[in-house]
Amino acid sequence: MNNKEENLYKYILNLSTFEIDTLIENSKSEIEKEFYLKLEELKLQTLQIQLLSKEEIYG
């Protein structure tokens, strides 16, 4: 992962639910709304995976 990708990855993971909800509410099209909904879903999945991997490490 290059620096730009890593920065984007960190930015997405640090978006709050409120910020994502605001983006969804302000969407100008159905496609844009679907994009933000999918972004939120992927963010939650990634955070769950990180949490599970930490639980495995710390037991």
C-alpha cells in the first residue's frame, strides 16, 4: 500500500458514523447514496476484522 492509499484508508476508518450519515443525507444521487452506504459497511467490516484479530492475539 503506498502512502496515498494508506492515508485514504486511515481517513475512511476515522470517519464517524455521524459524518458518513451526513454524507448520505447530502447525496445528490442514488448512486452517491449507495456509495456512502457501502463505504460505511466496509468500514464496519474492517473494524470488526481488526477487533477480532486483536482478540486472537491477546486471547
